[in-house]
Amino acid sequence: MKTITKLTLALSLAYAGSAAALDITIGHVDSQDWTISKKGAATQVFKNLVEAESGGRINVNIYPSGQLGGETELLQSTQEGMLTMTMVSGAYSKLCKEANVLEIPYLFPSAPIAWEVLDGEFGQKLNDQCLKTTGLRNLAYGETGFRHFTNSKREITTPQDLNGLKIRVMTTPLYVEMMKSLDAEPTPIAFPEVPAALTTGVIDGQENPVSVINANKFYELQKYITLDGHVYGTDFLLMNDDFYTSLNAEDRAIIDRAAKVAGTVGRAIQQVNSAEGLEVLAQKGMKITSLTPEQQKQFRDKTQPAVIKWLSGTIDSKWIDDALDAVETATN
């Protein structure tokens, strides 16, 4: 009944009367405060640019903070046309399995390399593939940031330091395989349960971008953070393709331009929040450990083969090879 109510609300929002000739509805799970939310910043910029360039003929309505459901529900609503657009991160790879290649451990050595790969030929090929299987058009890649380990037990500088630690991971097999390869104890639990699990000792640690660690005050529950950057998280700004293809060329151009700017703004806000977040974590007393390239290689050598082996059983291995080649090209 709850899901039906949300979908009914989304339907009414999508087709509500408006003075504008065209209505677009966007749902996402983050705050709409652009100073702390990359999805909030990206969608607000998208709205402002589209409405301005169309002279108010296109009206964009944003529904943040999970008002219309979690990422899985938002994706379903957008596929069914009850929402025009959504901005999501990890849940997208459950719909488009090929998108899992972006979460190969230690794939991207830096954010600029990730941007070059995603905005280039490989990123477009991935968009085309996912469009075929989901009916959702990715208008732009945003950023959720590099994920790092935190824990309450000890400093982590080598893979052996994770041995036996109970680490919360997302309910995604790829992350479970990664933690197993490090001899840790992967504990897949829903994100809202993490604070309680850390408090009661059900888990020893977790992994997330700095901005998430700071925003959720994990520094009150965790002593150590290791800046290993094991996975670069990506946001996807998605539009129902039936809606997109129904637009005239002028409106498509407006939306395409606004989306590219929105993705870039989302990345920038994430970078700012990560940098400022590190300062806060230090002030709050967290022990911050940065890995040397040699130390990070130890983690990469342990995790990449295991995850690639698992991933090869779910998608065509050519996607893995192409992703690795694209990163190598961008790096050299």
C-alpha cells in the first residue's frame, strides 16, 4: 500500500496542470541543500538552466530526500514514466549490470581520470548499453566520491590489517567479494542501520566517501580512517527515454546542455565537501591514514582479481577489458 501511494503521488506530480507547456519531475534521495548535497546541487542547476533557457516554457519540479521513495523505487517510477527523471548512484548497477565495471576496486587512480573516462568514448558506450536494457537515458555522470575504510579497532595500512574486521558493505555481491579477498568479514546491511550497528559492535567499521562519513558523524563512532579510495562512486542523471525521444530538437538541446553542466556541478560540490570533510574529521580526532602508491598497490593486487573473476560471471568480460584499457589510455 505504501509503494502504491508513492507511485500514485508521483503520477499526480508528473501530470499536474501547469502554465508551462512542458513539465519535468525529478526525484532523488539526498538533501536539496546544494552546499552539502551533490544531487541537490546538480538537480537545482539543471532546473534553473532548463527553465531559463526555455523562457519558462519547461517547468522542472524537484522532489528530494526520498519523498517519492528510495533509489530502487525512483528508478522503477522513471522507467514507468511516473517520474520524468531521477538521479541515483549504486542502485543503477542492479538494473544495468554492465555499470558494475565502474566499481572494480582501484580502477580509477584519481577523480580527473574518472571524469575523462566517463565523459569519453567508454562512458558513452556504457550509456548506450544501459539505455538498451533499462529504457533510461543517462544525460550526465555525476560523482558520489571515492570510498574509504573506517573502523574502531586499528590503523589500516596493509591488507592484512583488515583481517577479521567486520566491515559493513552495501548489499551488493561485488562489495562482498572485495572484502572477502581482504580476509575481512563483509556485513551487508542497509545504510540506516549502520550507526546502531557501529554502536553495538555488530560491525567494526564501514566504507563510504568522506562527505558521507562527515555528514553522518561517524567520527563519533570510529577512530580510524584509511584514505585508500577503493571504489569511485558515480551518480547517474537519468531520464525516461520515451519522454526524451518525444521532445523536439530544441528542447533536447536545452536538456542536454543543462545536464552536462549539472553533472559537472555535482562533481565540484562533492570535491568541496570531501576536502572540507577531511578537515572536520581531523578536528574531531580521527586518525587519518593516507596510503602511498606502493601500499595502495597491495590492496589493488588483492582485490581486483577476485572482483574481476566474480564480475566475469555476470557480464561480458569485454566490458571489463574496455574499462581497464580506457583508464590506462587516460592515465598515460
